Amino acid sequence: MKRVIILTFLIAGLINFNSFAQEATEEVTEEEILKFATMEESVANFLAEKQEELVEMIKGDSTLGGAGRYNEIKAAWGKDDKLTEIKITDEEKASFQRIQDFMDSLGESVRDYKVEFIKDSEKLGAGTYNKIMKAKSADPSLNEKINNLISELKQKRESEDGKA
């Protein structure tokens, strides 16, 4: 009886090891790498656009009067004595809070954008994303290849945006 139990565990272990080995050596195609790099570049571009929107929001806020006053309020924010000292108005508080709320939502917006990209099997797909992430950790040269592709895609986007 002990032999049967031990043999069962050995066979189960070999089956698991064999399936793990097959999974680890799964090839990543050029198309999958391109899709992954496209996703990464698109997410980086989305973040850059949101950051630019934030900068314009700060510069263009007529209540705050630009980045100088924004920075002054930011340094005093959360310290009632400092806010009193810089003579902040209720309108400035509301404008500053609106900008802070936008900043707080940035991380979530970028994460949601990336998740939607990953979920869309036409654009990338969760299976492909997970496959690439495993392959990247197993093969550092793949990470370099992806980074080079991201750079190329970024340059292509910049040249196309320059033409528009």
C-alpha cells in the first residue's frame, strides 16, 4: 500500500514538473512582443497626456494665477497656520482641491487604461500579457528587445504627431 501511495505522488510530481517545463519553454512570437510593446508605449503616452493636462490645468487656473501660487498653496496644504499666513481664499482652496482630485485619479486612470488594453484580446489579451511577463523574467534579452521596440514606437508616434 505504501508503494502505491509513493508511486502516485511520484507520478503526480512528474506530471506537474512536465507541464511546468512545457509552460516555461512556451515560445513568444514577434507579433505578441509587438502587441506587448504597443501596449506599454500606449500606456506611457496616455500617462504623458494626462500629465500634460495636469500642467495645463495648473498653469491655466485663473483662480490660482498659475504655478507659483499653486506651489505656495501646495507647500502650505494641510497646515492651517501656513494657509492663514499665505491668505488662501475659499476659491483658491476649491481650485487647489480640484487639481489634487485630478492628480489622485491619475494612477487609477492609467491602471484602468492598461487593464482595458490587457483585457482586449484584439489589442493584447490577458494570456499574452501573462506569457510575455513570464518570458521577460526568464530571458532578460527579451526585456531589452521590448524596450527597443517601445522606443521605436514612441519615435514613430512622435513623428506622426509632428506631421498632424
